[in-house]
Amino acid sequence: MANKDIKSHNNCSLNKSEHSKVKENPSHNELELEFVNEVHIKAFAKALSNDPESDQTEHIAAVTDFMPTRQKVKTKKAPKEFEGYSYHIIRYPLMSLIFAIIFLELFLYILIRQIVNFWEYFYQWRGKCRLLREKMRNTKNYEDWIVAAKEIDTHFKYDEWKKEIPYGYYDYSLLLKVDRDLRSLRQGATENPQKLINVLQNCVKHNYAGIENVRLYSHSYYGTKNVVEEYVNEVTQSLEFARATKSLSIKEKHELFKNTCKNYGRSALCLSGGASFGYYHLGVVKALFDAKLLPSVFSGTSAGGLIAALICVRTDEELDQILTPELYTRLNPCSDPFLVWCKRWWKTGARFDACDWARKVQWITRGSLTFKEAYERTGRILNISVIPYDPHSPPKVINYITAPDCVIWSAVIASAAVPGILNPVVLMQKLKDGSIIPYNYGYKWKDGSLRTDIPVQPLNMHFNVKNTVVSQVNPHIHLFFYAPRGSIGRPVTHRHGKGWRGGFLVASIEQYLKLDLNKWLKWIRDLDLLPKVADQDWSSIWLQKFEGNITIWPHSSFLDFFYILTDPDRERLARMITVGQRVTWPKLHMISNRLRIERAIQKGRETIRRELRQQRYHDVNNRFSERNGDAGSSINHINDFREHNAVSPTISNEGTDDLSRLDDDLDDYLGDEDSVDVGIDCYYDDGSSKTGCFEPDNVPYDSSSSSDDDYSAYNDINSHHEYDPLTI
């Protein structure tokens, strides 16, 4: 734990200005701050003790002790649903037979995997190959890793594969044609810029011509086909040209970047559950952070939710301070001695105490920040998966759209509430006065990884996410990851990358065993053979989707299983961060190619909105000038609005509902009512991104500092815009 002279911060009074003070003062060390709010802890404990299903106790006076006013009426209980004699007779023998088959196939599967590992180590990685691989594995940073990876590519002649154009996993002829057309149109765009727009709208789409197929990045340690690299470069340059050119009107640029943003989508980093294995996520995040490739959308479940919350509530400057092995001093949810948690488990059925976790997690979430407040503070979108205590209710992904005022630490605890480990908890909601109350009538929630470890569909629905980068550390899933044709940045060395790991026969047996195991698990689930333990169907922990477009699998060690519910020390956390970094480096080039186009689109949207704001300022200035006859005073009047009136921060990333209103207004301003709705981004006047923005025609009117003519002009301007300021 930190020293006793740690500075204490009460989140109830930790408002926006106090956050900015911590950020601006470089003497503050993020690891030395405290954010515990005991008032909120007591409110949380009170909410846990309440039963939402029962009403308040009704006090009734009895006539006598032998004649209560309301006597209990005996009624017959409804008979339990009977599923037939054959089900009860055959169920357990059939389940025993299936489990025997599963254990046999699991043993064979592990044996096959070990055979492949031994064959690759002693046969394929020999001599110079082994020296080059060890050099690459022992690199200390991403730049050195690139140098070592290129040496291996040269040794195995993968450089020649990159130069070859034909390949069966992408449409190379289409890419060559588009690349040629974009280059010629960009050079002569002043003559007919509309053709450039048409080509960009057609080709800037998710996985266009197969360029995001993982096989294109699984045949070499670094890079991909030169055709793909040239296409990404040309699309990025063409988007930059379209943003900066004067040959296109604001309306044409607005339509171009709006439609391409919708078609191309955005990326999200999804962090899986996995108990203490989740600390490998820190290395994955650090590798992306150091390479400046962190996306703005995050999702986390269980342990992944803890790490996602840690990232999404902090700015880049604060992340730079905490993404070190010294973070172990703050990762202490499992610090209770054996006798303490054993006694608790015997009494409550759970190893950990929710209130104790709430006190420890508040540093992770910088106090009682809500999803809305965290988004306004950092611009990062946090999503946490939870499921209701009722087994029949659907899972829920909490973010600043679905539950903006939900307190993050309560969602993190709920997402980690595995039966037997932590009892279901109540989500808490923050009110305007800073106090917290139970969310959703006080109903309880538990671990989201039991059903939705990677919430791909909600991310796509709310934030237009079409590319998911998944860090998967679940130990029961990691065992079955096997890429017979190689993975991103880890090609098969057999037959110069064109073979199968361990040979085709061994790879086919491995695939058969894995599919057959999946078949038996589905059979158990569909026939309802497995008894429900803790009123929970456990089949989904194997049968849900655990992978994304890009999946990162940190290499855990056998000893990690002995520390699965133990806090890390400095040495172990340093090793886990290093392992997470090294396993992420091979994926960074593919992620970079994707984000280069995303950020080119984003930059275009920034420019368009800045130009529109300037144009609106000009319109406002002209209208005030017509009323007052003094342009300078009208400009000062507008600036007074900015300086003396409260401006609420607004949404800065794509989404739905509230996110769409400002885009609709921009379409009306441009005279176009049929544009596709994709959301709005807000930025500072100098073009840098920010979490809150200011629109000149949405400033609050100050009646004490202006005349009736000013008020009339102000209303006249705002009559063209019927939406409310986008605030969150």
C-alpha cells in the first residue's frame, strides 16, 4: 500500500476543477492519490442489505396473541413441472457417458498439442533460426522487435512473398485498379473532384477487397503484401487531400467524411475476464499506448472490466505514470488472510466482501466517477458487461449511453461477481447532488463473462464498432487456441509458411477433437443435462464467442494457476506486463494500418466541424452587426457568452440517439435532409480533440448584459436550430 502521508481526496467534493488541478500539476503522482468516499461505501452497504423484492414491513396489531388479524391461509403449492420418466432415468447415465468421452478427447487434445510443441522446438527451430527467434523474443522495445522480425523475414524469404502480387485471400486486381485511380484522380482532382469522392466512398469500407483478412498478416513476422501497404498509403493520402483541398465545398466534404465514417466503422479494445490472469491486459494496453494505437472505445468483463476502468478514467499523462510495475501497490483486492476469507466464505458463500472491494476499487476508478463523467474527462468510451441475477433476463452492457449516471466502481464489482467468489451486488447511480442511490430499483447483478465476455453486437449497435481487438486471457479458453496456418505476426515455419503446424495430419486431428468437444458441450446444454449450480447455466463459459477481428493471446505460465486469486507482487506484475507487450507487438502493424484510415477520416471530420463553427460565428456576427451596427461589439458580445456562461461538455464520439442530433442540424444547415446519421465530434478551435465543445449558436443568453435588440437577434439565430445543446 502507499505511504501514510498519501494525499486524500474525497470524491464527493472532487469536481471537474479539482480533476484539472491534479492533471496540470506535475508534482502529483497518480499512485499516491486517494479517492475513497466512505459516505458512498455506506450507501452501497445499505443498498446491499435491502431486498428490492419485499415491500416495507407493515405493522399490524393483533386482536390477541392467539388470533392474529391476518391469519395465514394454507394453499396447495403448484406442482413442479415434470419432464417425463425417461428424462430422469437416462439423464445422469447419459451425462456420465458424455463426460467420459469429453475427458478422453481432452486428454488426446492436450497430447496432440504437446507433440506439436516438441516437434517445432526440436525440429524446426534449430541453428540460426533458433538464434534469430531468441533475439526477437528478448527484445526490450517495439523498435528493436521490428528489426529482429525483419531479420527473420529475410532469413525465411518472406520478403519475396510480400513482393508477389497474386494471393488467394484478397482481391489484388481490384486493389491495383483502385490504387491507380486514386493516384491519378488525386493528382488531377482540380478538374473533376467529384470522381475522387465517388471512388473514396466506394473503397473506404470495412475489409474492402479482403485487406483485413488475418491471413495477409500471418505469412510474415512484420508487414504484409506490398499491394496492401500501397493501398493503405494511397487511401490515407487521398483522404488527407480531400480534407485540405479547396476544390470541394464544405457540403461535399461533410458528406464524404460522414459516409466513409459510417461505412468504415471504428475499432474497440475488448478485455476478457480471467481473474488474476487479467493483469496480462496491462502489458497489452501498454504496448498499444506506447505505439499511440489505443482506440477510443473499450469494453471489459470481470478482470478486464477492472483494467478497462483503470484506463478510461485517466488521461494520457496519468496513464504514463501508472503503467509500470509499481502499480502492484494498488492492485490488492485479494489481500485478506486465509482465515478471514475462509470464515467469510463459510458464512456468506463468497470469498470476498463487496464493500471491501468497493473501497479498494475506488482508486482504480478515481472515486465515484460515472460512465458519463469518465467519458467527459478523457474522451474514452467505457463499456462493462454484467448480467442480472435473474437467469432469464438478458445481459447488459453499461456505458455512457445505456446508463450514463451509473457509478463505475459498482459496475466493475458487479462484473466480477462470480458465484462462490463474490455475491451479486447492486449497481449504484449518482445524483446531481453527488449522493448515490441503487440503480434499477436495487436489483442485483453478477459477472458478465458468464454469458457475454466479448460484447461485439452492443458495441456495433451503440458506437459503430466494426473492428474488435480482443485481449483474451481466460485460462479455460487459452488452452484451445491453436492456429494451424499461423496467426498475425507468427507464421508457420513449415514449408516456408505454406504448410501446417505439425503437418496436415496432426492439424486435422487437432481440429476434429476441438470440434467434437464443442459438439458434446452443446449437446449437454441443449438437452439440459447439466444441473444448475448456484442457479446458473455454466455452459456459456465455453460456448460463447471469445475472439475478435484481431485476437491477442498472452502466454500464461503453469504457475499462474496457483495465483489465480492472489494479488501480484512487483516481480510478477513486471513479468506479466512484459509478456503482454511482447505478444502484442506482432499485431501492431495490422492495427496501425486500420487506425491510419480511421484517423484520416476523423481528422477530416474535425476540419469540417471547425470550418462550420467558424462559418456560424460569421453568421452570428453579421446578425448582431445588423442589429447594433458595430461588428467589434458583436464579437465581444459572443466572447462574453463563452467566458461568463457555463458551457456543458458535449459528446465527442460516434454513437446513437443524443449523438445524432448535432449531425442532423449540420445537414439542415447545409440544406441536406437525407444524409446518413453517424454522430458528431467536437474539438478545440485549434483542431485538437477535446471532450467538450462549444457551439456559438447554443450559448445561454444572458439578459442582464444585452439589449432587447440583442435578444431578438439571438432568438432569430437560434430559431433555425431546434435541438438542445448536446450535453452529457
